[in-house]
Amino acid sequence: MNILVINGPNLNLLGLREPEIYGKQDYRALCDKITAHAEKRGVGVDIYQSNHEGDLVDRIQDAYDKADGIVINPAAYTHTSVALLDALKAVGIPTVEVHISDVSKREDFRQISFVRKACIATIMGHGTDGYIEAMDLLIEREKQCK
Ligand code: DQA
């Protein structure tokens, strides 16, 4: 099984960026955590981050016929991007939406998620453990589908 983990804008600044909301762990530490978990579970993983909406769309399109599951934290594009929703719908790969913070308890403009309509689950407010939970969810689902 191959999982693609996609991170949107400003997540490369984890650790530096509003640590009281997003924690003190930096982006490298997040990538190491994801890679270690993939090894433990015996799955392949690709990790991608971009600050640019079109690049994120391109990466989702590239995953067609290659990835068996996507974990996506679209960051600010969660709340604005029909393009990401359409890309996820187009490739039809089981996708889990992740947010480090609990967006449901934050500003009104964070209450809309466009990508959610293309996702099998949303995990929010569990810090970076949410990425691990999302990977496990996709792995268990894949096992059940076989
Ligand atoms: C975020 C929440 C978004 O509202 C915000 O724009 C982010 C990060 C999260 O992981 O909690 O950049 O997706």
C-alpha cells in the first residue's frame, strides 16, 4: 500500500508558526514521525508540502493510479479551494482530511471545508498524532476492502 501525505501552505513553518495553536514540533519532526509510522506499519509513504494551490492540485493528479490513500491537511486552502475538492474527486482515491488544531472551535471562516465532501473522514484537534490516526484509518480500510 502507498499513502500520499499532502500538506498545504505554512505547514512548512510548524514549530515557528503560532506554537500555542500548532505545537512546538517542526515540519521535519512531523515528516520523521510519518515516515517512522509507515515503516512500522509496512506501507510506503510519500510526503509533499507546497504553499501553492496549483502545485497541490498537480500532486493530487499525479497520485492517480499510484497512491492507495491520501492524507491531506490543506491548511488555509481547506476553507477556500474548490480546485482541491475537484482534484480529489477526480482521482477518487480514499482521502482523510487532517487538521492539527480543532478548527470547529476557531473562527467562523474556518468552519467551511470544501475538501471534506471528497473525504472519508476528518481528524482535527489531535495535534500531529492526527496524521498517524489518518494513516491507520486508511490502512485498516484497505485491509477490509481486500
Ligand atoms: C490547519 C487549520 C487551518 O484553518 C489553518 O489555515 C492552517 C492549519 C490545522 O492544521 O489546524 O494552516 O489546517
